Amino acid sequence: MGVIARLKEDIESIYHRDPAARSAFEILVNYPGMHAIWLHRISHKLWKRDWRLTARCLSTFSRWLTGVEIHPGATIGHRFFIDHGMGVVIGETAEIGDDCTLYHGVTLGGTTWQAGKRHPTLANNVVIGAGAKILGPITMHDGARVGSNSVIVKDVPKDTTVVGIPGRVVATPSAQSKEKTERRSAMAKKYGFDAYAVSPDNPDPVANAIGQMLDHMHLMDSKVQELCQAIQGLGGNVCTERLPELDMGEFNDAEKAAAEKRENTLDEFDPSI
């Protein structure tokens, strides 16, 4: 992948994960996490070519400039996003997959002074909350999530959420939880809003209340449909007209306009300028 394509990929990934991002130019000049990743790519190339001192000097400059410390030896995949950035530390033997997200104050650190693999491995789609510490040569498997200020010293299975000191599992993947999440998402789209952060393992009481409301609405829709079918089967004439679509008015129009503006700005952006 070329440099320009990689830059556009980074900017697009931030658009998808940060609702505060307004334009490509704003992302380009105001996101220190992305600056740190770009500088790391250069220092990592120097490190692989045995220009070790130059690589370390560049990473130190990046730390001074962005507040993010990434050792030149660390391996980082595509679409890696460091939100806010300040205080993030990534050790020499850390490995990070694609589409991972780290918030401020996260440490991917070691637990020994012995040479060799001593830092964590993050698979794809891993999310680490603010202030969390991931220590030792452990593996965070695909889709793992770590709560803020947690300390993790053991492997985390796929699609599992862990919180606390030391980290403990609070949500594990199951067919039932997956079905519930998909059902809530479908109901949210039906009624005209984004079910952002509405998940069974979310500790936010407001999000949980919205999730329960969506479950109730889904149950009521199912019951009404069953009643209509039963009455129709007995010869009744009910439920013959479609329910009117909900009109979100100006709110819905504003959301669509904002989404179109963001897409147009991203398409028009040229990193070579």
C-alpha cells in the first residue's frame, strides 16, 4: 500500500471511530495519536535496517511532540487508532493487529528484564480503555475489550470483556448475547437512531435502560403481529394498513447532512498537499 493510500486509510478509520472528527484537515493537524503512528512507521523502518540509534532518537522526538511513546521495535498493523494519545506507552516487543483502538494512558508493558518477547500481543479489533495496563507476553485475542484503569496479566479470549485489578471477565461471547445485540441494533435503526454503546456488557445505566426499552419494543411488536395473525385467521379484518413511518424531522435531516459532508470532505482530501 502506498503512502497516500495509507494516510487516507488512517484518516478514514478515525472518522469511523471518533464522532468529534469534523474534517480531514482537522484530523491531519490535531490528532497526536495519528502523528505518533506516522513517526513510528519511519522509526520502525530505521530499526529494521539496524539504524537503531537514529530510530530511538526519532521515537524520543515523537514522544516529546505527541506524548505517545512507541518503541521503534514494536509492530503495528493497519488502521490503528490512539485516541487523545497522552501517556500511551508501547514496548519494544509489542505486536498490534488491525483495527485496534487505544485510549490515553494505556501501557503495553513488560514484566521482566530478560531479553526476548516480554510485551503483549493484540490481535484484530481489540479496544483498550483509558489508563489500562496490559503487562507481559500475553495475547489479547480478536475482539477483546479492556475496561478503563484495568490491569491485565493473563490472556484474554476472543470477544471477551475484562475489567478490574487484576482483570476479570465480565462478558463472554454467546449465541444469546450476539442475538440480543443484533436485535437491539435492528430495532434502533427501525426507530431512527444509532444504538451507539448500547450493548449487554455496557456499565452505563442510561445505555442499559435504552437497551431494555428496545427489547420491550421488540417484544410488543412480536405480540401485536401474533394477535393480528390470530384475528385474521378467525375471519377478522385488522392490521391491514402499514404503520406510519416515524418522522425524525430536522434531527434526521441534520444527521444525514453531517454524514454526507464528512464523506465528501474525506473524498476531496489529498494528503500530498
